[in-house]
Amino acid sequence: MPELQPVVGEADPSLDQRLNDELDRFNKAATPGVPPARELTVKVEHDGRLVAGVSGWTWGDAAGIGMTWVHEDQRGSGLGGRLLGAFEREAADRGCTHVFVTSFTFQAPAFYERLGYEEIFRWDAVPTPGRDDVHLRKQL
């Protein structure tokens, strides 16, 4: 058998889908009786344009937020809190008891903390010195 070599590349949606499918299969076998992970998205549009959105997942008792974004002219208006509220309600309706999210210090950890999230871990100097990667959790 030839020596196997890694191939480095850029974005690869088909690879992402394959990895997701393989991990779903593995996770299903490791957690019998637990429904598979489901994506969860919430968005706000106006006149056909995206104003705000959050995307993540639910699986078992946990929900995770992967990305949250609010258009700069709506930041501070309360829209982000309503967006997260809708995400959290749907997560709770799906049986989740807590939500996880990460946010760099130059992004929005204070936003999440105002909404009841608590810091559970911090990676100092990630992605660069003077900036940290903050991990937060909220009980639903």
C-alpha cells in the first residue's frame, strides 16, 4: 500500500459535507437513543436583505451557536437579544438545557453576558496577542 499523504486546500464544501456525514454516523453509534444533531437558524430580513442572523445546532441536551451577526445600524437596538431569544426558545423546545457560544474579545462577549451567558473558559492571546477567545454557556 502506498504511503498516504495529506492534501492541504481551501474551502471544500463536499469535504465538509462528507466529514459531517461521517461524524453524524459515528455520534449516532456512540449515543443510542439520542436524536441526531439538527441545525438551528434564526434570521431577520427587511426588504429582501439580511439584517441579522444566528446559526448553530442542537443535539441532545446541548445547543451551540456557531455564528451571530447583526447589521451595524441595528446593533444596540435590542434586535440581537430578540434574535438570541428566538434561538434559545427553539433550543429549549427541542429539549436543550444549555447553550454554548464562543466570541473573541473584539467581538461580543459582553453582549452574551448581558443576556445571561457566563464565561466558562478563555484562551488568552487567540487569535493574536491582546485578543482572547472567550467560551460562554447559558442554562436554559
